[in-house]
Amino acid sequence: MQEIDSVGDMAQIDPGATDAGRVHSTGSRTTTPRTSSPPAIELRSVTKTFVLESGEELTAVRDASLTVARGEFVCVVGPSGHGKSTLLNLIAGFIEPTNGEISVNGRPVEGPGPDRGVVFQRDTLFLWRRVAANISFGLEARGVPKPERKATVERYLKIVGLEDFAGAWPRQLSGGMRRRVAIAAVFANEPDVFLMDEPFVGLDYLRRAQLHKVLLDLWAEGGHRAVFMITHDVDEALALGDRILVVKDGRIVEDVAVALPRPRSTYMITSEEASAIRRRVVLHFGDLEIA
Amino acid sequence: MSAEAPSTGPDTQQSGQEGSVSTIQDDGTGPKRKAGRLHPLAILSFLTIIGGWQTASIVLGETVGFKRVPGFEDIFRAFIEYAGYWQGGLGAESTRTGAEPTNWGAALGLGHNTFVTMLRTIAGYTIGVVTGVGLGFLIAWSKVARGLLTFPAHLARMMPLLAMIPLFALWFGDSQLGVLTFIAFAVGILLFAITINAIGNVPLHYSQYARSLGASPIRTYARVVFPAAFPQLRGGLLLAVAFSWSAALAAEFLGQQVGLGHVLQSALYYASTDVVALTGLVVILFAAVTYLVANKTLIWLTRWAE
């Protein structure tokens, strides 16, 4: 694995804490939590190589090691096509690593499972199920009794502000509303880990801000389970994340703590402290000539 | 959170019809269309066909009591010939006993033969849909089924359907089973290929999403892959309606003693082109009705689709 840049201010997150005081400078390259329970996500020297139709090999993830503590909100940024989604797909169990090991809550990942809820970049709502039925899909699949299912669906519809749209078809909703349903459906299933692949792509600034609040409300509602979210927007990562990982050329090249208190305002994510993190992250993309 | 506008605009309204939970009511039409109004060019093309047919009838005329193209007056007069296809009863004697043909007997003859053909068509279509779609899903699901059935199924698809009629005649004789099997075969082979294609086009992320929510492979297939593929089956299911009528008529040539195919066979034997033409019009009418019913049903079943 490529060496991570200087991490003098890299922090270790105390799971469950929600304020800036929980961030401890360690001066260490490792981010292993100090809890006795296994981490929410653990990758040990994971490599994923695809064999193309031409017979050539393409290594999308190279020797990635990572620990995400329970309750931690990790944002992953990096250029397109550099392995972020492959990393997420590996954790989700959609693909198997060529080398290395992946575990979630101490259990090895062997295919997809309800312990890892995935919010995709693409619209995954089941168009043939109404909004409430979409949210209850996972609950039905896991055999949750109907009264409990109904109560859970109503609770999550309320959290995402769509209680009046329980009987609507997905096609009748706007893009932002569909995103809210997709996120609610995953959170209602109460997985241990949330994997999100650019869930707010294509939405305008205001809609994103609204959905950030929805996401954080759901995160709080779910007892602050671990979130692993891919985004192209560094400001989004600053607004949401406890940590920001930078993935480039299939390697995790940066792992920086975001020691900003919550809830975070626009002022906070434009503060000097946030700007320093932003600079540190975006410089990995190269010193681009903007104009 | 501020309200976001649902995407469908005019067809999205608040309603309190379902208990305390308001739902969106959607008429599913989007921009209003002028339903039921024919395009002027469609009327023109229809009139051209009518005019062309009648002109051909006049130009070609009659040769030794045989009209290659019967005029419309001949076609409507041919209605009485259906009395010969009534077995007797319900107040109309069979012409085979020497009774005079009557309009009532003709109506009963037409109704009976049409009813029998329609029943065969619907039954064969249903069996064909279940078999073809089922086989397609089975092959897409199971590696073993794929290995065992893909080659023979594609081989059967390549066979010229009409050339198979004698084979079915040899296998099944003039039995009902032969007719139903032939219609089901024609429909099933068509839908088998369409089903495999439809399943192949279901986005992978649907299955991944379902699995990540805890759905078993079987539940994912039944509750996600099947409904996701269904809109793509719609065209094939409609095409198969018309196909099943053709197959039914062709199958009734296999020595059936009742049915519109039998009527056609007898009419061709006696060179009664007027009866053939009238039977053709009846088939068009009923095929159109079944097509419209199937289309409305499928539109309702896929009312959720974008």
C-alpha cells in the first residue's frame, strides 16, 4: 500500500461521541479504534483486480487497509475511476477481493447481506412498489411482522418528510423525494453499516443541504451506525464526515479527521480549519490550472 | 424540510381517500391525448383499402361462378352460409337435415364457431405464456436449466412454424390437444426469446440492492427481477395475441370439425371466397377485441412504469 501522507493531525474517533471533543490526535498512521468490540468495517490489504475481455488486468483497488469504527461517518473522495466504488462494492459483498480480507463487525464479508445497507448512485427504487412498500421491502425480506413493519415504515416516512406520499408510485416523485425514499428504505432496514455511493449526485445545493439534514437525522435515529459514503463534493464530506479518505489510483492516499463540531453550519465548513482540510484533500487531485 | 414538487405535475393531486394517509392519484395519461380520435391519414388509408378491394372485385369480375375478390355485397350475403356450420338446436334446424338456411341459424353457426376458436385461442395463449415466460425465467435463473434447455429451445425457435403443422397433425391427429399444443408452441417459443432478453436487460443494481436488504435469491428473482422485466414483456405479450389467433386458425386446419379454421378450410374447398373474406373480417374483429382487452390489462399491470 502506498504510504499515507503525513498524518500528524490524523485523529482517532471515539465511537458514539458526536462533538468535536471526541477527536483525539494520535500522530499515528493507524486509525484502529480503542474499543474492545470489533470495528464496523475492517479491510486488511485488500486488492481487487479485474480481468478485462481483452485479457488485460486492471487493478482497481491496491492493498487497501482501513478501519472504520462503529458510529463513524467516513466520506471517501477521489477522482472518478480510481477505485472508490470498487471499494464500496467490495465491502457490500457485490464483488470478492482478489487478495486480502474484509470484515464487518468482526464477521468476514461473504456476499451481500442486510448488515450492510447500500444507497446507490443510481435510482434503485422498485418502480412497481409504492413508496411505503419500497421502505418495507427489506423488513418483509427479513420476516419482520406486519404491525412492526407498518410502524417502522410510518416512522421513517415521517423522518424523511414523506408521510403524505406513502401510497405514491416512485415515478410520481421528484428526484429529491426519490432519494429520500431510497435512504429511508435502507435506514429502515437497520443495517450495522451504511454504504452510500454518491447518493446526492445530480441534486442542486439546496436539495443536497436538505438531504444532508435528513441523512444526519436518520444517522442519529439509527444510533449512529457507521457510514461509508462516496462523494465527489469535498464540502459535502466536510459537512457530513468524521473522516475523509482520499482514494487515488486504487490506493487510500489520505485519511484525515474532520474535527468540526456538529451540527455543522456553512460558516463552519468554510472556516480556516475546514479550509486546511479541504486544501489537504484537493491537492491530491493535482495542482489544477482552473482558468 | 421544504416541500418538493412531485414530478408529474397535473396528474399528481392530494387526496385523502386512503384513511388518514393522503395518496397521490394518478390517471396515468400524462399529457391529455385525444383518445378515440382517428388520425385523418388512418381514415384515408382505411378508405383506400375498402375502395381498392371493391375496385379489384369489379375489375376482376367473376369467372365460371368463382370470384377471386368478392365485393362487399357478396361478403355480406355470405353470412347466410354460416347456417351450414350449425349443428342444429336453439330454434334453428341444421341444413344437413334438409332445412332451409336462416339468418338465425347463420348467427348461431358464426357464434358457435367463433366461440370455439376464441376458447382455443385463449387457452393456447395462456398455456403458451406460462410455458414460454416460465421457461425463459427458468433458463435465466438456473445454470442447469440453461445448459439443458437453451439449445433445444433456440432450435425450436428456428423451426418454421407453419411447416410444423403436418408434424403436429401426425402427432396429435384431430384432437383438441393438438390444436392447443400448436397454439401454445407458437406463443411459447416467441415469448421464450423475449423473456430471456427482458431478464438480461434488468439492471444488475436492482438485484444487488434487494440482496443488500436481506432478500434471498428466490425472493429477489420473484419480487424484483420478474416485475422489473415485465414492462419489456408487454410488447411480446401483445404480439403473441395476434400470433395466437393465426396459430389457432392454422391448427384448426388439422381436421377440426368446428371452429373458424374449419369454416375457412371448407370455404376454400368450395372456392367460396366470400365466406373466406367474411371469416377473415370476423377474425380481425375478434383479434382486435382481444388485443384491446390484453393491451388495457397490460397497461393497468404496468401502470407504475415510467
